[in-house]
Amino acid sequence: MELVFVVILLMLFFLIEILFFKFTLIKGLIYTLSFSKTEAFEGDDMFVDEEIYNKKPVPVPWVKADIHSSKWLEFAGASSSIVDERRFVTSGFMLRSYQKTKRRWYMKCTKRGVFDIENATVTCGDILGLISESRAVPVNTRLIVYPGMIDINEMFFSTRDILGDAIVKRFIMDDPFIVKGIREYIPGDPINRVNWKATAKTNKLMVNENDFTTKVGITVLMNVQSDYGEFDFVKNKDVIELAVKVSATALNRGYGQGVPVRFGSNACTVDDGRNMILTESGSGQEHMKHMLFKLAQLKLKNLRDFEIYLSQLENKISNTQIYIITAFLSDEILAEATRLSILDNTVKILVLDSKYINGPVSRDVEIFYMKRKPWKTEGDLQ
């Protein structure tokens, strides 16, 4: 009889415990997630801040939060699992009544992109582990990771073996540090060109006149195809990710020189999957940020063969320095590049694979080849 009474008491206790926590566990829980900054560059380190607040007098025995992120955002010291392109990061809490807990994750941005964390899953449970409740909590936070920069002048060599100290002709990018003279300041000159010594001597604002290209701007055109005959999605993603870095570096160099810059590609962006890319020509920090955002959003998908894309630009680009970034070089691409050079443009082609060094040549277009291949394909030795 006593045993039956004890069993009844236990069952009553379990029932009360279940009913009590069922209606109080997840109620009054406030969960937030935020990045320590909203913009970063590939390779940057930053933090992710979690905060959970139990806004009620009833304690919560255990809470588990699952962050739905990208596999390209690496959380140090976190328990995570990767499924396709997604990373799921799990963290656990135990909350007293009215307790607020904060946790900071160290995170590394391993790849460019626009990363949205729309929600996290919060799961609560009772003391005995008999019940649990889950809820998707909207966090709506975004991180823009811009592509990294590289030293493209050190990575490429020209097919024109120009010897001696000819000014900048062997460089891919014109050198803003070679000064050919000093002149009086005119509105629009970048402040970093001011020659303060000459200004003090003449009592006039004087600036260095650098040996820039005679063209009025820089246009970077990137081929998203990783090999001949490739259509739709890119097969060799690593080489195109390198092309994105080269493009970002070339644009940044033009921005640093204070000349108008623009970017184009036969790819599309995540936000606009129907149209190829060709930005307006412009200068200044906001314009540069706009182009880096395009590169961060760039989707590895080809909408047109690159030679067709170039043929559509003949009446849109003139009197500019054009840098064509491509993984390979064909007769068709070189023919279209030559046509662009006729329109008072200076055209340089940067080929990312030196195996094409014996490919087509042109007197009107200078071709640069990568010194080594910093990626692997399926046929490479491990």
C-alpha cells in the first residue's frame, strides 16, 4: 500500500513538473545575436555576440541555442556541424530567474560573401529532461565580407620582356609613387598628393603630378568562366575566387590613385541573377565600397560567354585603362580585347594560368601571365 502511495506521489510530482515547465520554459526568454562589425575583409578576425535574458521569476534548467550560419564563418572553440554550405553552431546556458547571460565567439571570415543569419533555434528543457520546447528566434543580422587584396605586380609576368628602368611599362598597374613633376592644386586633386614642402616654399597649395596612365579611368572586366566551353555554374571555383581578389586589388589601386574606376563581369550577383555586371564609372569611398559589395555578392555563374560579353561593351567603354582578368585566353577573347583597344583604350589581359602562355598574341594588347598556379584541380597531385 505504501509503495502504491509513493508511486502515485511520484506520478503526481512528474505531472506537476511537466505542466509547470510546459507553460513557463520558453516564455519570457529574449535572445539576440550580433556581429562585432557589419563589414570585414576576407581573412579578418572578429566576434559574434550572443545574449539571452530570462525575463521571468522562474529559472530555466537548460537552454540550447543553435546558430544557422555559413561554413565560411569559422567559430573558434564552438561545437559546430557543417551541412553543404551551412554551419550550425550550438551553445548551452543555464538561467536563474531574471538572469542575463552574454557569450562572445571568436570568428574568422574565410571567404568573401554576404552572410545573413535570419534566425536561431532556442530549445529549453526541464530539470528531469522529460520535456523540451523549441522556437525559431529571428535575429536578422548581416555581415558583408569583401574580397581580400593581393600583390598582383609580384604574381604576374609580361610576355613583353622590357629591360631597364622604363617607367611603369613592366608593371600591371601604373605606379602612383613615381613623381614626374609638381603643379598647383586644382579642385578635385586627392589630398594625399599635396607636396607640403613645395607648398611652404611657394605659399601656394602644390601637388605631386604622378606618372599615371593618360587614360581618364580604369575599368576592370572579370571573366567568371574557369575554362573553355564552361556554361552556367563554375567548375573550378578556386581560380575564380582568385580572379575576384585580383579584380578587387586592381580596383583598389585605381581608387588609391584618385582616378574613376568601374567593374564589369559576365557573372551576376546574388540579388540580381538575370543581369551581367557593369557598374558606372566613378571615384570616392562610397563608389569603391559599392564595387566591393558587387564583388562580395558575385555569384559563380556565367550568363554569357566572355567574348560575347566583351562584344557588347564596344560602344560603352572608351578612353580608359582596361584590365581583363581571365582564367584562360582564347582567340575570340583576344579579338574582342583588340577591338576595345581601338576605341582609344589601353588594354591589358591578366591570365591566371600560365599553361596558356603559348596562346594567341596581339601587338595592341599586353598580356600578363601568373607565375605559378596557387590552386589545385582534380588532376593535380596531392
